[in-house]
Amino acid sequence: SYRKGGYHAVRVGDTFAGGRYIAQRKLGWGQFSTVWLAYDTQTSKYVALKIQKSAPEFAQSAIHEIEILSAITEGDPECKKCLIRLVDHFKHTGPNGQHLCMVLEFLGDSILQLIKYSRYKGLPLRIVREICKCILIGLDYLHRELGIIHTDLKPENILLLSTINPSKDPFRSKMEPILSKPEGGLNGGGPVLNAIEKKLKQRARQAVARISARRMAGGQPAPKPARSLDGIDFRCKVVDFGNACWGSSPLAEEIQTRQYRAPEVILQSGYTYSVDMWSFACTAFELATGEMMFAPKIGQGFSEDEDHLALMMEILGKMPRKISVGGLRSKEYFDRYGDLKRIRRLKSWPLSRLLVEKFKFSANDAREFAEFLTPILDFAPEKRPTAEQCLQHPWLNKASESGVEKVDGEMSKLQIKAGK
Ligand code: ATP
Ligand code: MG
Ligand code: MG
């Protein structure tokens, strides 16, 4: 893809925007761009430099992404809303053409990586709650104040705040940015950045060991090891607005990454902000259990879509007939009674039972977490609570994981009533 219309090749030490930004190391890449850690000589901060492929269709999509990111950044001058910020944007001409470049605040690992560090066993509920709060603050602002639907919420698109911030980090003295091209070709990252990353990964691994120890001890908290995740602030931000759209004009028919896709998108019954809430619930489940909530597969005689609908109904119960037959594509999957045409036998495995039986949650943790997630996974999009309503839910505001058990009546009184 490093050809005309494609990616721009960058070397460590390359400068951009008239010398303002200096490339440090590659952070990642996607279908549209490569992303580099760069040093901003004007603010003395690290930034993420996203360099778009140059062909017109990529430029067009960058213009859209810049428009959305500008709205996000301008509407939140106090930087409180847990969404990635756009610092600057400019054009850069190279051998493969003219590339639109976005300068974004520099963030750390994605929460997908956090799940990987847990060896796919899931994170402590205390941390899941912290991350959920951040995502919901971001979604509430995005939906209610800006009128934007993200359409691709998933663990990969939630990034932790980077602790490798030169102005705040204790390792600051060691953080010498590469201010010019290195002599002997420094490959990829600076050794100091790598060392810090290693340290963070080590801390994450220790936390994971603690989680599994606790799980093996039958849900009892294990004694704290010397170093834990306790010092790490689990704040995070929602990123990747390349597919976001204005709520007033949803464009694409097929949105969202498969496993996080809402039923109304599969059935093509029209969608709105609440598709992000569905993906949010799938993301929260994955954080807590380490496994995707729905991982559909093509089978003999049925499609991936049909398996997906079957998996949903196994956990969430039968889809109301009005909804199952109400989409443009309903007839492909459902008969007129609202039963799947090709997958006839469904085994029922309700969420709280699944959490206990498969993921070894305590009965109480399972019940409370299921009470939080189930209303968000309502098949009727208009009945799902909004991000604002979710933020009020008692599960998010519990004092601590091993905290005092709540009386049943008290819990249900405080519960979010769907549709209100
Ligand atoms: P996609 O195909 O996912 O749409 P894309 O070309 O739009 O890809 P992004 O997903 O925005 O690119 O970024 C690619 C990768 O770069 C991310 O997965 C992440 O690893 C890294 N990255 C992006 N933005 C940042 C950031 N602000 N801070 C740190 N790393 C980032
Ligand atoms: Mg991406
Ligand atoms: Mg993108």
C-alpha cells in the first residue's frame, strides 16, 4: 500500500507541518492510515500523527473525520468528555501524493490489549466500572450534545490515557524526544518508551494474576500483592471517528463491527443513537468476562447473521414478533410467527446464569451486572436506556467490589426503567 494513492512512508526523525512535528515511532495503522508518535515542538508534548492514504476516497473520509473531531473538540473546551481530541490538521505532500494529516492527542493501549493481558479472563469489576463510566460520559456528550452516532464502538476503539506524558510522567527526565534524524537508524520505538510500556504490561499481568487468584479462591478477595493496578488510573477515551455520522442523517446501511452489531442493523429496521448503547453493553460484558458476548459463525444451512440472532435470543430471550418481522431483511431470517427459519432449537442461557455458570461470578455480582446490562440489550431500540440514564445506575456507583450487599428492594427501586 506504499504506492501512489496509498500510505505515506515515514522514517524516524521526519518532520511535518513546516518542522512543527517530529516523527518518533510508529504506533499503529488501519485501513486508511498509518499513525505515528510525534513530538510537537510548539507545545513540547507528544501527539499521535494520523497520516491518511492519499487517494481521493481516503481524503474525503479524512475530511469527514476532521469535521466530526473538530465538533467534539470545540464543544468540550475543558477536556472532560472522554473522547479523543483533535489538536491540528494539515496536508503533507510526499512521493505517493497529498496526504491529509490529523494531529490527535497521544493515548495509550486499547482496552482490547488490557483484555489480552488478562489472558482473556476478564478484568476486576472495579476496573470495568471505571472504564464503563468513561465510555458513557463520552457517549452521553456525543449523543445528546453533539448529535453524533459513533457506529463502531468496541474494545479496540477505547484507548487508555497514556501515562507516557512528558509533562506528567515520573519518567520525564528520561524522555528525550528524538529531535532530529538518528545517526545509526533507531528502529521503531525509543528504548525508554519501550521500557515504560514493559513496566505497564508487567503491572497489568500482576493484576491479572490477582484476579485469577481471587477466582480460584471462590470469589474471595486474594491478599494484595506488593504491586497492583491500584495506582493506575483507569481513565480512557473513545477514538476512531472515521465511521461516525450525524444522528440526523445516518448514511451507511451496514454499520458496526460484527460482534458489536445491534439487531436492528442486521434486520435493517432503521437505527439511531441506541446502536452505540448495544455495542457499549457488548463491550462491558467482554471487559468483565474476557470473551465476546456474541461471536457468530456461519454454519451448515445458516448464515452468520442468523447465528447472531440465535445467540442473542439464547441469552436475551425471544425477540418480540413485532420486531423480528419488522425489518427490511426480516423475511430472510424469520418466518411469519417470528421464529428463525433455519435454526429451530435454541438453548436458553440467561445472562446472570451464564455469568455464574461459565464465568464463575458470585451470584450477587452476576445478578447486579446482569441488571445493569439487560435493559441496554433490549431488542426494542427505543426502550434502551440512554447513556445519561445508564450513568445513574447503581451498579456504576457502587462503593467497592466486595462492598456491602444491597437489599433487593432497594436495588430494584433504583433501577433504570426502560423507555423512560
Ligand atoms: P481503521 O481501519 O480502524 O478505521 P484507521 O486507518 O482509521 O483504521 P485508526 O484506527 O484511527 O486508523 O488508528 C490506527 C491505530 O493507530 C489504532 O488502532 C491505534 O493502535 C493507533 N492510534 C490511533 N490513534 C491513536 C492515538 N491518539 N494515540 C495512540 N495510538 C493511536
Ligand atoms: Mg481503528
Ligand atoms: Mg478509522
